[in-house]
Amino acid sequence: MPLTADELKKGSAELLILSLLARRAMHGYELAKLIEARSEGAVRFKAASLYPLLYRLEDRGWILGRWVEKAGQRRRRHYRVTAEGHKVLEQQRQTWAAFVAGVSRILEPDHA
């Protein structure tokens, strides 16, 4: 059975979330929409999977959430990457780059 997009997403979810939150703080819905837009719809997160992942990252100390209230809007939890999260992100980026390079070498047609 072929590998599905959902299976690939599971292996990269933390990296995607940390990478975007390292650029700026945002709330979960905004994060989900940005991932979907930047991936041109190839990667989507539903609330049922995104929020438990955000809570796990927060429990690990990799992100920090705080409630933000704006006039005329409902209260939202905004997340940002912590110092520990930045360290983890750098390690994950290096691991991902090595993995992608290795897979690319395997997928390339042989040029003999």
C-alpha cells in the first residue's frame, strides 16, 4: 500500500509548526491556514490533530502559549517558540535536510 500524505505529515508536523512559529507568534487556526496555504493544500491540519500537538509541544517546553484578547474578537491562544524550541528546531532542520538528501539520492535515476 502506498505511503499517504497523512503518514508523511505525521513525521514532519513538529518541524512545520516550530518553523512557522519561529518566525512569529500565532494562534492555532492561523497556523493551520498558513500551513495549508504555503503547501498549496498538500498539507492540512484539522483542529482534532493540531491542538493536541500544540499542547504536547507546550508540555515539552518547545513552545509557549498565552491567551490574547482583542476588542470585538474572542480570546485566542497565541504560541511562540521558546529558546529550547529553537534548539530543537535547528536539530530537526538538520535531520530533515539529511533525510531529504538521502531520499533524493535514492529516487534519482541512475546516470551511467
